Amino acid sequence: MTDTYRTIAEPATAEFVVQGSEFLGHARPVESVDAAEAFVETVEREYADATHNVPAYRVRADADGDFLREYSSDDGEPSGSAGKPALNVLEQEDVENCAVVVTRYYGGTNLGVGGLVRAYSRAVKDAVEAAGIVEERPHERIAITVEYDDSGTVRGIIESEGYEFGATYEAEVSFDVRVPLAEREAFEDRLRSATSGRVDLE
């Protein structure tokens, strides 16, 4: 497992016109295959009037980050002219946990396979550039449940680490925390010792 991987910093869209056809490259960082597929469906709904919506994504499909799920589709374009070139750009840029959809509005001129390959590649490249590439560490979510007496201590530790988290105050207090894989063990040990073991970790 690698300690870091490259992904895009934020959602972005890039657009340009080639011989009357309008191309929009949409890129978004995603944390799972489900999130990638949901993003693809959102774009397909939003641009339902487009001639083609060509998806591609590369996502770490397990917590250890050892298995990379790759997917692309030509969405009605000639075989190999759209989805594969889009995916190739993600591979060349070495970005993961990234989903892209290229929307095309046909402009009346056939671009040929070579023209399509160039246009779909450019749409993804431009969108990824617009989004910006960042180094990210593999993360996982930890569910923490404690009694109210210990909740302040636990919250203080989470905040001191600077982790993203959500908190729910019910009969007990639950925290949902996003922690880098490499730091999970030390973080859990710290919580256990601070609460004398009165913490439920999942």
C-alpha cells in the first residue's frame, strides 16, 4: 500500500468547441465506486439533452488501497474513441478517487475516431487541470461512541488532530471521524487511554 496517492482537489468543469461540437469535461473527487457512479448519474440527468455523456473513473475499491477499480464507457461513440481515451488521461496523470464525465453536444460535423480521441482526452485533461491535483493519504471512517462524561475529552482529541468529523448527541455521543489509515492505531490508543477504555470504536 502506498502512503499517498494523487487525486483532484475539487470539482471542476472545462469546456471548448471543436468543429461545432461542444465538449464539457466534468471532474469530481470521489471516495468510493458508489460515489463515482452517483456522480455519473447526476451528470447524465443534468445533461440529458446531450448527444453523449462519456464516463470514466479510477477509484480505490478497498480500505487498504490495494485494489483500483477502473471503468469507462463510450456511451454510443465509436468503440475506443471516447471512454478509453478519457480513462487513459486519468492513468497518465496518475490520479485516483476521481470520476469524470465528458458531455458532448453534436455540432453537425463528424470528427472521426482520431478527432474524437483528441477531443475526449482534452476534455478530461482540461477538467483535471482546472480541478488541481493534490497528494492525499488513504483515509477511513471510524465510528466512536462514548458516554457524555467522556465526550468532551474525545472531542478535544479529535479537534487537536485536525480530523474531519461529525457528532451526534443522543443517549450517548457518537462521532464519525475521517482518519488517515497510517494514524488509526495511534489515534485509537490515545482515545482508549484518555477515557480509561470507556470508548466504543468501530
